[in-house]
Amino acid sequence: MTDKNQKDICNADPSVERLAGSVERVTYHSEESGFCVLRVKVRGKREPVTVTGSAASVTPGEFIEALGHWHNDLKYGLQFKARQLQVVPPSTVDGIEKYLGSGMVKGIGPHFASVLVGAYGDCVFEVIEKYPQRLAELPGLGPKRIARITDAWQEQKAIREIMVFLQSHGLGTSRAVRIFKTYGDQAILKVSENPYRLALDIHGIGFKTADTLAQRLGIPTHSLIRAQAGVRHVLQELSEEGHCACEAGHLAASAAELLDIPEATIVEGIQQELEEGNLLREVIKGQICLFLTPLQRAEAGVAGRLLKLLEGCPPWGKIDVDQALPWVAKETGLALSRSQQEAVRTVLRSKVAVITGGPGVGKTTLVNSLLRVIRAKNIQVLLCAPTGRAAKRLAESTGLEAKTIHRTLEFDPAGFGFKRGTDNPLAADLVVVDEASMIDIVLMNRLLAAIPQRAALILVGDVDQLPSVGPGAVLSDIIASEKIPTVRLTEIFRQAAASRIITSAHRINQGELPLKVAPGQESDFYFIPASTPEDIHAKLLQVVSERIPRRFGFHPVNDIQVLTPMNRGGLGSRSLNVDLQERFNAAAEPKVSRFGAVFSPGDKVIQIVNNYDKETFNGDIGLIRAIDAEEGVVAIDFDGREVAYDFGELDEITLAYAVSIHKSQGSEYPAVVIPLAVQHYTLLERNLLYTAVTRGKKLVVVIGQPKALAMAVRNRRATRRLTALAERLRGGGNIP
């Protein structure tokens, strides 16, 4: 804002005043909107004044120049409401020290800020930027810390430039750090060239935000680049719902409606995407469908690799099952049922096999018996599962090492890919994958690529649970193809039948209501009726914080998990998390506020995207151990492994006192509490409730309206995902 601009505004409106001063404290700053509340030291005023306005970034010690007017707020008192607010770097020694000590530059806290300013005075910025070698003259500043300071200084400069760029085009600035980390120093240039890349590359930035920026940058509404971006966006949204493809006519109509441009332009955009190789066209069940290229390649890869693995004899050769069964019963002390014995015969004859069934039907016993027999033949076995918790359970149940699929494939952060693949296969004769219903088509393709041709594969999972969070319906498609030998266990064993969690889960899966618990009767499954959503909410808070801990001794945060059908609404995970955080961890300090959430030490959090560098994946639950405001780092414990997050990465996590049922897949918790309301009707489906109930190990409490429970049990309208894996398997790897 130049002096001329200021004069023009003041001349146009005589009530507009000019205010200037140094920022003493940032009371509030929204990275999303830029709105801020500042305490500013103004010349001639004994006490700092409150200034409200909008700034991309603001830090204590900086100098602001603002145009606006004074306003006496009934609640907050006298404030200066800035119409325009410009932030300039501090120039006084005190301001510079406050600015550097604010923690905005990693490696410099209040102590080193004082040391730096004491040594270099108001030249300190120039020293850091142009002569960083001089920092070695100071005590306590070794090569590593100097490198951190100079890197952080350059990064901070670039991030602030991105913030100003975004805000100047009317956008929030909360993703500036992630934009910088994705595109580096070329960020503004790359985003200006094609703002739609933001929606594809940056977690948390949607198509509408990128589209707004594109139009502010002058990209025409009916342009081909916008049509192409809209088509990719619709397919991306569908993939997040689990679909691998979309019928061509539906895709064109959806994109045209989204963008409000003629369908002919969309069709042209689709053709351009096909020519550029971003989309692929195939016919599925007589319908012309379009795939995002990576999804089509993954699906074709899974089909081809499974059929190839089926060829040949199992690596253990022929086994006399009639001799093996009594031997394994003697070894384990467990006699297999007739159905389990038949399952052993089927799996031992096959190079690829599927074992499926609900809780309490003996999947673990069957797998352990198979492993005893197979390992007696000196077969090298490798066990894996999609999540850390599932891998841990697999290791506990088998007594063998088990890893996540990502760790098994050895992710390489440097090349952002897996070290294990076709050219560097896994060292295994048999790969066993647990919780296979959770695996999406892309990950399954990567896993199969790493399994050597000579090896065998056993997939274990419950096909009646929710399908994977990512695209595809891998386990159900494999079973539906009838190409892969499949064992389905249905007999509930006597010990398991004593658990009402297990019997209730099976009743739900068969479309029957869980049996009621008689008053005073001990159980591990309870339904607590409630009349309204507000009643459910009140009872849930009481059950989690008081009744379950008092009666069963479970810790309200570490042992009890609230699983809800929705993210939004009063009974959604977002709202419940705020309430539960307030109840269990309100006093914890220090607090950090980012991306619309407040985090403190002791908070339970969940990872919501895959981060291969950190080896934390969608659905992993952790506990915040510490927050270092000076370094801008949050330390989170994931099952005994501590992982550091920069403040700018906190959009990858969210509070996890309550999580969506979808996010709970593959996990088990000592106690589970499930709210069910009629307002959830669009999501009340049998496999959703079944999945939620089977997450509880020792206790499940459903709190809800009886009508909502009945709707969930009755409803089997689960949306069929548009995939072609089953057809590919039936067609020998291609779609017939």
C-alpha cells in the first residue's frame, strides 16, 4: 500500500484514519481467511491498541500500517477496524528480537533471538540472508543449527510470498506451507501457469478453491483447461467414493453441471485428456466407461498378476492332508472342525487362495494351522496387513513377524516409491495378507508386483465389512470372479458364541436385530435407547466419561473409541471431538491452533492421509506427547513410535476421540461406543454397523433411536462400486 494509495483512500472518505505501530501480540490469526486480531504499540498511546483486519501472515515484532476507523465494540471495547492492513518487517532492535523470538523461524527461539540481536543489531536479517557464515562466530551456533536457521529463513520468506499471492487473489493462506513443500521456490510460477494443479497435488485444496483462483488469474470460464480439470475432478471425487471408473455419459453430464459450461466443451476436454493419456476408455457390461489412467493400469495389473500367480504348483508341493491334520492338531492342541479341515485341503492345493468369514468363525485358528503345516516344509513365509494395528494383531496371533504392506514393500522417500517390485521381488515362498478387505486397487497392484512368480498367496479378510477407503472392491471382486479358490467360514465356535459382540454382529449381518440384554444381566454388547439426537449426545458423553470407566474400568481416552457414521452434524466426528476434547483435555498446555483445530499434549489424533515419508497412514491413531512452540513441531506417538510433525503439516491429522466408522477399518479397540440417529439415514447400512460392532474387543455400546438401529440392520443398499476387476479375472486378465 503506497503513500499515494493511502492519500487517495483518505481523500475519498475523510472518516478513514491511518494507524501505524509494532505488533506486540497476535491475539488471533486465521490462516484460512487472513482475519486477525492484533495488539499494536502505537506512538503516543500508553497501552497497546486492538487492531482487527486481514493479513496473509503477521508475527509479533513486525510493523503494521493500517487504514480504517475506530469502533467501540460492545463486547471487546475500543478497536481499530482496518480496511487495509500492510505488514512490514521490523526495523527497531526490540522489534527484530520479538520477531525472531516468536518461533516463526525454526532454530531461533527467544534465547538465540537475543544472542543474534545482541551481536548484529538491526543488521541481523542481512547477516542471516547474505552472510550466514558469520553466525559461527556466536556461542552455541554450530553448523547444524546454522544450516537449520538459514534454510528455515529462506523457506519462511517463500511461504510468506505464497501467502501474499494467495490472499491477493482472495484465497485463504492455510495451505501455503504445503504448497511450498510441493513446488518449492517455483510455487507461484507453477500455480499461476495452471492453478488447477493445486486440487490434484495439495491435500486440503479442493477443485472449487483452485477454480476460484483460476478465474481470478483470468482463465476463461469456457476454456479447455478448465473442462479438462473439471473432468479429472469428477473422476477423482468418484475414486474417493471407491469407484475405479465412470460411465462416459454420466461423467460428461456431471462435469458440465459442476462447471456450468456446455457439454460439448466437456466432451472436447475428455477427448483431450484421452489423447494426453490421463484417461483411458473401456467397455464394462456394455457401457462405455472412463478411467483415470493409474486406476485402470492398477486394475489390469491386479487381474493379470493374480492369474499369473495361479499358474503352477504351490511351493510346498503335494502334502498328504490326512496325515497333516492329526499332526497339526497334536502340535497346536486344537482340533479343527470339518469345515476348517476342508478349508485346509482347499488352500494347500492352491497357489492363490482366499479365506473369509466373520468374527468367531476360526479364521485365526485356520491360518495358524496352515502355517504350521507349510512351515514344516521349510517354506519362507512373509506376513503383512494394511495397517500397523492389523499387522500387530497378526503378529500376536501367529507368533511370527508381521509388517504393514508399506513396510513390507520398503518405501523409499528419496525416490518416492517402493524398493520392492517386479525387479526386486520379496524374498518369500508364501505371502499371507490379513484384513484384505481394506486393500485398495492401487496398493494391491504394488503388492502383487513384488510377489515372485514361484510364490503362493493367501488373502484373509471379512468380505462383509466395509470395502477399502481407497478405490476398488478388491476382496469382494476376487471372490465374485470365482477364479480364485475361496474358503468361506460360517460356523461360530462355542467359545466365540458366548460373546454377544460376536453373536450380535452375525445377527446384524443376517438382517436381524441384536438380542436384548435382560436388566441386570452382564454382557459385552448393549443397546441404550435414546429419543432424539440431543438425548443420544447427552447419553454418549455420560457413558464415555462416567458409566463405562466406573463399571468396566476402561480409560475414557486410551481404551474407549467413539465410532460415528458421519463427520458432520451434532453427532458427527468433528462436533463430538470438540466436546470430548473439552471434557478430557481442556486444561492441557501448550496449545497450537491450525487448520480449524486446536491440539494439545494428551490429545488423541488420527492420520487422515498416507504419509510415506513418516510411515504413517490413513487411519493410524496416535497420542500427542509434546508440542514445541519454539521449533514449531508436534511429537505424536503412534503405537510406541514417535513421529514429528511441523505445524504446517497438521492438516494431515485430526482429533480422534471420535472417528468415522470408515476410518476404523482394520483397527480393534477395547471398548466401542456407536451413536445411531435417524438423521444418519443416508449412511445407515448393514455393513457399516457390522463393521463398527466388530471393532470392539471387550465391549460395544450402541446408543441410538430404535428406528435408526432397525434401518441400519434392514438396509443393504450399499452402493455397488464401479469396478471391472471381477470381469477382468473372468476374461483372463482382459475385460471380456
